[in-house]
Amino acid sequence: MGNQIHIPLTALTGGPLQPSRLAAGGVGATELPPASGRTFYLETFGCQMNVHDSEKVAGVLLRRGYRQVDSPAEADLVLYNTCSIREKAAQKVFSRLGQLRHGEGHQLVGVLGCVAQQEGERIFERAPWVNLVCGSASYRRLPELLAELESGRRRVVGLDTDTDETFETEFTRRDNPFRAYVTIIEGCDKSCAYCVVPFTRGPERSRTSDSILAEVRSLVELGYTEVQLLGQNVNSYRDPSPRRMSFAELLDAVAQIPGLRRVRFTTSHPRDFHPEIVQAIDANPVLCDHVHLPVQSGSTRILQRMNREYTREQYLERVEIIRRARRPISLTTDLIVGFPGETEADFEQTLTLLEEVGYDGAFSFKFSPRPNTAALSFPDDVPEEEKGRRLAVLQEKQRQIQLRRNQALVGSTVEVLVEGRSRPGQWTGRTSSNRVVNFTSPRVPNLGEYLQVCILAAGPHSLVGEQVI
Ligand code: SAH
Ligand code: SF4
Ligand code: F3S
């Protein structure tokens, strides 16, 4: 499995090119073509799914002999992998495209990801110097689309979403040397009223358990000890192969792979979060002590308007199952404030839910009306200023909760995967519960090793400690 050494390291930025999965007979052994001399620049916005898609897109390009460069000015092909979850995120790519204009004529420009899918060929009208528009459900056609671009076609489009295929590549250029992402399910079949994802990423389609397990085994052979299973809703996973593994069975099977130390998974949808998942965590110490379970709102009335398919009480029942696990499991969430119709009383219920659950982390957002979503037709009736106020109140409350929960860890010893140096003489890494720990050590630790660290102090966002010898 040492085939990535065929590629000169100078040809890469961001990390080594690696075989991403083994098909029967081992595709990993293929020789790479000689360098085409072309260069590409790739910038990524959005969620971990997008980050990992970019790792695979880079794999496709490197496989074609392209070389990655660090600035758009140096590149023959400039690619933006975009996010359209909120208005602000979607706007970013148009400002990037505006800055590129000077390169018109010399450079090929591509828009990938969720804005590509959402805006489609309208992108050519707004930025006529764009040459490629391709959404994630069409990435499996990328080699063919790139070939068209290379042969001189000026407008190339991949916008189909009616697919049952997933995007798997022969090679992946992984950015994170410690944590390898593995897609298990793509797309989303839910229809939350505020969300563009079902539209931008297409219907749910799962990978076969064999293909997932083979990829994880190859990652362990490459030296990874931590993997993160990815999907918009990982717990909607349905094995399309005759093995018909459930998500919990898949977790069990991944956790059994020798050499793995940590398995994470994100995102879990509360509606499909079954007790078997907690049983799998109980049975396998390799499965991390962390569940990300987005609640969005603490008010059942708002949850119904959002079409989240659970009530506050049902959500709290899921939390109860997690709290009854044999070891403490850290819980994090996503929240939206100012959804259409959210009253002060609804917002208060979100605040009381924060207290009741005691989250270890939360991403919170002001509602942003999005195209092709049901909520676009609801009056966006919480004024911007009020959304800002609610967000600040919520974030302050969550900050206090996190501080309290982190301070309860002072005096305990935790296992940390060392990821880097935070400042001279201080190292940084993460616990199984995904907390950041900055720590001192009597020796220089190796990146990627696991150390025992005693916690001496805690802030809302990180812990401070010293290595226990
Ligand atoms: N699949 C995941 C989340 C996907 S998007 C899930 O179902 O939980 C990540 C987060 O962005 C969401 O959890 C939500 O909190 C936020 N979000 C999505 N659409 C939004 C919108 N229109 N306005 C504000 N926040 C939004
Ligand atoms: Fe969006 Fe809802 Fe699907 Fe999550 S479950 S991606 S919030 S539609
Ligand atoms: Fe953004 Fe698309 Fe992810 S909209 S959050 S990049 S699925």
C-alpha cells in the first residue's frame, strides 16, 4: 500500500495523495499518469462533507496529472467548492469570482458544490468567465467533465440530482494527517423547512458496508488511527448490499477493525437516533464519547413549523438514552434563532432546553431564508436586530454552560491525540469527547500519538493540562 510514493511530494500541497479505497483486486496499485503540467487551485467553503468532497476532487485532479498550487493567480484551473446553507455563505463565492475577473481568458474557472447546484447555469450569467458548474451529485462524472474542459469546451455543466450513486474516487488527497473522513451516506431525504441540502445534494444514497469497511482498513494501513464517518444524516444509513447492515451494526463493524483508536460520526438526526447506537458505543471503547445531535429549537411549535419530525419531549427522550450510556458522552448541537413565527416564549424554551440538556458545544445561527425551501414562503417576521439579540443571549448562556461543564473536568485525566503546537512549549490535541486540550509536556511529543493529560484549568472552549508520565 505504499503506492502514494509514486507522486513527488513537491507536486502536492495540503497532504499526500492516497488511495481512498480498495476495490476487488486493489485499485490502489495503479500508476499515476505523468504530470500534465496543468495546475489547479481549490478553495472550500461549508461543512465537513464539502471538505471531504474537495479531498476527493483533488484526488481526481492529481490523478489526471494536475499539480495543486496555493493561489488562484498561479492556477490554470480555479475551483471553488461552495456552500449555500445561509445567504452569507452563498455570497462569498460571488465575491471570490469577482476578484478573479482579471484572469479572464487565461484561466479556467469552476464552481462546485451547493451554490453550483442551487444557482445552476445562472452562474454563467452573473459571472460569464466561469467555465464549469457542477453540483456534488454529479461529481462521479468529473473526469468526463474535465476532459470536455481540457478539449476546449467553454461551458460545461453537471447538475443532475436524480442519481443513486455515491462519489468515490480511486485517490483522495487528505488534508488532515490525524483524522480521515469517510463518507457513508450522501444526500438527504428529510425536508426541514429552512434547509437547502435536500435540493443541493440530492436524495439519500448509502455506500455498501463492504466498500466503507475496505476504505477504513486501507486508512489504518496508511497509519490513520482516527476516522470520522460522514453524512448529512449518518443514522439514516441503509446498506444497499445483501448484508443490510444498520447504522449501529456498521459502527460495530468499523470499531472491530484492528489498529483503529477512534471512530467519530456526524451528523445524527434526532428522529432516527435509536438506542442501538448507544449500545454500540457502550460495547466499543473505540467509538468516541461524542454525539452531535442538532436540535434547532426547544419549542415543539417551532420544531413542527420546521418539519423536524420530533417534539421537544421526543428529543429529550433521545438525550436521556445517551445520558444512560455506561460512560459520559459529550453532546453538541446546532440551533437556529429567529425562525419565522418564533416568539419570545418559543425562544425562552430554547434557552431552557440548553439548561436541561447541558450541551458541551453548540453551533448557533440566525435564520436565513433560502431559495427552494418551504420556509421561504413564511413571512421572515423576526427583525434582523431581534435575531441578533437572541443569538447573543443564546451564545452567552451556552458559554456559561460550557464553562461549567469543562470546569467539572479539572483534576481528571483524559486521553489526548496530539495534533500540533499551540504556542512555544505548549501542545494541543483533542479528547475522545472532541474537546480541545492545550498542555505542557516534559518532552517533545510526537504528532499523532495518544497521551494521558491531567486537566488543570478550563475555559468555555478548551481545557488546559499537563502530560501525566
Ligand atoms: N444535516 C444536519 C445539518 C445540516 S446544515 C442536520 O440535519 O442537522 C448545518 C446547520 O445549519 C443546521 O443544523 C442548521 O442549524 C443550520 N441551518 C441550515 N439551514 C439554515 C438556514 N436557512 N438558516 C440558518 N441556519 C441554517
Ligand atoms: Fe437539512 Fe434537515 Fe436534511 Fe439536515 S436533515 S440536511 S437540516 S433537510
Ligand atoms: Fe453548505 Fe452544502 Fe454543506 S449547503 S453546509 S456545503 S451540504
